[in-house]
Amino acid sequence: MTDTAALKRRVREAIDENDEAIRSLAESVHAEPELGYKETETTKKVAAEFRGVGLDVETELAVTGARARASGTSDDQGDAEDETGDEFVFALLGELDALVNPGHPAANPETGACHACGHEAQLANLVGAAYGLVASGVVDDLPGAVEFIAVPAEEYLDLEYRRGLLDEGEIEFFGGKQELIRQGYFDHIDCAAMIHAASETPEREVSSDFSSNGFVGKTVQYEGRESHAGGAPEEGVNALNAAMTGMNAVNANRETFPDEEHVRVHPIVTKGGDGVNVVPADVRMESYVRAKSVDAIEDANATTNRALESGAMAVGANVTIEDFPGYLPLRTDETLVAAFDDNAREVIGEDAVFGEHQHVTGSTDMGDVSQIVPSVHPWTGGFEGSAHSTEFGVADEEMAYLLPAKVTASMVVDILADPEKREAIREAKAGKRSTEAYLEIVRGMRNTREASYMGE
């Protein structure tokens, strides 16, 4: 019988002994933000921490990602294998990239990049868990293995750069976890976990039982005909009017979206014309279409594309709509949720856990991971301000950087040490999509729709 309480004490003590290194990593990452698929310096910092605890590191995963693996060596190693002899593998994830908010006080003055979403805390959690499990030697007393994966490109932005990588064959998907799935890095994984900073939650609390929307991303280009806006507007075809009509048609459909599917459509105009005295002939938009289920995403996206096309029809313009795979809906696993919550009560306090199920209408590529392996993605406190805003930041360093690492590493101990929990997770994984089925869905989201209503 494994003494999990003793193992978890060792885990937490090791994190305390290395708290300065964990905090320093988070502060360094925060001070040097990098955008998705460009996180070279951030990856070096994380890889150095992995090597510091004695792990071998594989780099350049999905362009800039990294991973390290720690395998247990206890006598009951076979207990963590299924009938095929496969080792039980628990993946811990952390995201490397920043987002763009030039107004944030910590933003890079040249790129506008900043960690206004708390990804430096995810990396502190990832590295902290490595200290807790590996530096302590606890992983050697557990069956199974733990993979520590630093993932690039979660924020769905800087798309022109990512399209360049796609055109060059460097990537197929804009999201880092999607790329790792495509490249087979999750084929042998049994379950996965990461944390995320909660908006406007300076308190010491966590919430792990929730789901989220998925989405498809799109670009829209309306092509009209230029003419003098004052002298001869009748000779032009106003692409901006086509865009505005298309957006109004989207709005006319909002009441048809089922409430329970939490549909969100939020387009922006990225180019509205070339000059106020010229009838706009090249107008461009971007949008997401979000919903709670894959079917609802597909239905709402078809409705939205039809509405956007109607704007071109109305004024006699041309339109090109390109759809790109966004992220799939997140579904958390009940075994992992229970294990995380139990340890959060031990580490943070009995009242630390918000236990009611919540649905979040935002999106994360952890949703893609949860489609193929049982996953947990708790929201953790210690942060003030709304995520992505100029006010977002750490309010409580211990809660932001250290306590979640203790909870996460303790959860890993509980799962690996308990054959019944491992069996429940493998049963849950058997009900997930295969990698091939997952790829068929996301690849099916890629589409180009063209319509011409402008005569010569």
C-alpha cells in the first residue's frame, strides 16, 4: 500500500524548498513576453528548469514547444500498465505564449506582447510540479510516468505570421496543442492537466468543474468597385455597405441560436476602405463563431456564412470567406476534477473550491486535448483585473505561482498511486475520440467560400 500522504508531503516540501526558483521563472517569463510560435527565449527558460531537476528535454516540438519525461521505477510498475503493457502516462501542460495588449504596463513596447492572461503562472505550475515530483524523488516511488509539456501558441492571434508558417509547411493548425496532437504527442497519453488564471479572483480559490465553448475562426473579404465617393458614387460598388449588410444579417439570426448552445458570433472590421473620398472596394473582416458543441459550431457557422454572403448579394459585390479550425469545446473529467479538488482543500483550505459546474463561453485549445484524453483545466485565483485587460496582474504570488503547483503535483500522486483511479481514467479515455477522428473534425472546419455578384 502506497503511503500517498507521505509522498504528497515530500512533494509540497520540495516546492517550498525551490519557491524562489519557481517565482523567478514566472517573473522572468512575465518580463519577456513572446507571441505564439516565437517563444524561443521562454522555452529556453523552461527547458533549463527541467534540466536542473535532472530531466532530459526534447525541444522544437510544434516549432517552439518542449517536453521532459519522468518515469517511475517502483516494484509495482506493472500495476500502471493496461492489458497491452502500455505504461500509464499523465501529461502536465503549460502555455508559453503571450497575447497582444499594447496598453498593458508590462507590454513589450515593440510588439505589444504581454502576459495579461497568466501564462507565466501556468509555467510556474508546470515547473513547480516538476520540482515537487522529480526533485523530491517522489516520481521514483510511483507507477507510471509524467510528461511535462511546454506548449506554444494558445492565444489565437498574430494570424498573418501563422498563415506564413502554414504556407511554408511548418504547421497545419494555428493552435499549439492542435499541432502536438497532429504530430502524435498525445497518442500515448492517458490524461492531461493544466491550470489557468481566473479573472478578477484575488482570493485563494479554485474552480475545476466546468466546460467551455469551441469555435471556428474566419476571415472575410468583400470586393467592390472604386469610384469617386462624392462625384460618382453610382459608378462604384460599396464593399463597406456589403460588409455592414452582412453583419446586420448575422444580427438578424441571433435569436435563432439555441440558448443552451451558448452561441457567440463577434465579427470586427479590420479594413474599412482606402480613403474617405473613395467608394470602398476592399473591405476585410475577422470573426469567431463559438458554441458549446461541435454540431452547434457547425450549424451556427453555416448560418453566419450565409448571412455574410447575403451582404455581397445585396449590393452586387464579391465575397470570399475563409474558415479556419479554431478550438473544440472543453469537457473536464470527473475523476481528475475530484482529485484536484480534494488536494486543493488540503493545500489551500476547505472553502477554496468552487464546486458547482460552470460553462465558460470563451475557448481554449485545452478543449482539443479534452476531446481525445480525460483532462482537467482548473481556474485558479491570485489575480486581479479581467484577463486580457490592461488591469490584469498577480495579486497574490503564492496563490498564483506556488499553491497550484502543490495541488497539481499532489493530484498526480493520487492518480498514479491508485489503480482504481487509473482504471476509471482509462475507461473514460476509451470513450473519447481517436486522434484520427479528431483530425477529421478540425480539418473539416477549414473551408473557403466564394461568391460573385458583381458584373464586369
